[in-house]
Amino acid sequence: MSKYRFDQIAINSTEKKKPVEEDRFTYLGLEHLDSGSLKVTRYGSEVAPIGEKLIMRKGDVLFGKRRAYQKKVAIAPFDGIFSAHGMVLRPKEDVIDKDFFPLFISSDYFLDAAIKISVGSLSPTINWRDLKELEFELPDLDTQHRLAAVLWAMNETMDSYKELITATDELVKSQFIEMFAGEKNRVCLSEVCKINSGSSLTSNDIAENKDDINMYPVYGGHGLRGYYSSYNCSGEKILVGRVGAQAGNVLLGTGQYFATEHALVCDLIVDTVDSQWLMYCLDLENLFKLAKGAAQPVIAASVLGKLEIPMPNLNRQELFSDLYRQSDKSKFELELALSELT
């Protein structure tokens, strides 16, 4: 293994242009890049982008230098223009294999080192003058070439798993729509659920790990927050994020757990509703639209209670829930395999 400064590994292309109308079709912004994926699946702008943009060539490695903690790296799929909040990088092939280069840039080894030199608080950014001085160890070119072949095969397998996970979600969604979109019987959520806010807890009360058997999961508006020594919910209840960016998130609580004030707790009061089915129904509703307020939008329990939902018979609900559980099991196995590959 040999050590190199980053400017010995990569060329930072700073060639720019002021976009014209036709450039909007081949424009890539940071919003088009997905964390953890080298593939670009969306691009373009409704109008010509404003301000100078970087010129990119097909095969260039695009790196989001602004908010680099998002770890956005992709391979340019065509010639075009790229956001000035990114970098257009090209390999110095006497030091790094061209096929190994994108994998190196997208690795935690590189990204974690780069993130550490970000400057700024609201929108931390990486400067080339700092990045070029960082040193990295690289194997010899023959080893890089062999590694690239293996790693790209793994990367393609990971992309296939991600596509299968997405396809599974779409299948379940289309099945729900097919089964229930025409349902004429509709009720307000408050007719089938008692809706209350969770209880207040400070961050100091919440343990990060479950150190004791008598610790219970704590759920806020966006899933598991940690563990606490008591619980305020028991059995299956639907939790809906109540405040801020988490407003409208939906999950199903099971067993014994603590729901914080950042969640609305929907407790079924009838035996003609399947909780798994109702959770998915609410998840499709885009509940964030019910939130009121600008700086910190909030969903009120009374507003959520007025939401109209379809109400098919219990047998049809349970039929869908069985399908959902089967697909969820398949997704879990795919995500586990994906995690191991990652």
C-alpha cells in the first residue's frame, strides 16, 4: 500500500459555463443524486438553471461537496452540466484504476475523511484547497483492477436488491389501490380509533441502549428513539408523527413501549378493523397535509380524527394484511442481504 495526496489521485475539473435553454435537459443538481448509489435515475430542470454550472463529461465522478454528510456520489451518465455545489472529479490513471476510482470516491474511507474537513455550520462545504491535501492509502494498480471487478459485481447485485425492494413496495401499493380504491363505505378515523398524544420525556430520560430487561422501546414521531424504564402503551396501536418534519410518519407499535409527545397514538375501539391494514391505509394518505403551522407544523388529534378512510369488511382487510406481511418478510430478507453486501 502506498500513500498519496488526493490531488495526486484525482483531477478536480473546474470548467464552467452559463447555461442556455437546451442545457436544462442535461442538468444534474445535488437533488438528483441519491445517497449510496452511483447511478443517476433522474435529471433535468423545467427551466434553464441560473448561474454558472460545472461542465461534466460522461463517466466523470460527481461529488456533492455541499452537505457532504449526505454522501452523494454518482457517475455522470452523459455530457452535461452539474451543480456548482459539487465537484467533477477524474482519475489520475497512473495512480488509480479508472474503474476503481468511483468506488473509492463513494467509499466511507474517502467520504468520512472528506466530511471531517467540511467548513460552515448551516450548510457545511468541502473546499478543494483542503481536500487536495488529504492523504489516502491505495493498493497497486493490478490489485485495484482486480478489486474493481469484484466490487462492481457486488455493486450491481446491491442495485438489483434495491430495485426488488422498490418493486415489492410498488406491488403492495398497487394491490391496495386495486382492492380498496372503489370502496364506497367510508368513516372518520375517530369512529374507529381513540386518538391521544403521547407523554413527555426529556432526552436525558432516554437511554440509547437497552441495558436492562425492564427497559422499554421509546417511539417518537419517526421510529425508535431509545429505551425507558416504563411504558405508556401496550398492544398494537398506530403511532403518527405529530410535529415538524416528522409529522405524518406512521408506524405500528407492538408489545409494551413508550410513545412520546411527538406522536399521536391511535387506539382501535372497534373489532372490525385490522391494525396492520389501517397502518398501511394511513401511510398512503400523506398525513403531512393535515399539519398546520409554518415554522413547526403540527397535526392536531381532532384534525386527524376527521380524516375519512375507506372501511371494507374485516375479511378483505385481513387478506391484504397477509399480503403485506409476506412482502415485508421478503423485504427484510433483501435488506439483510443488502446490509451484508454493504
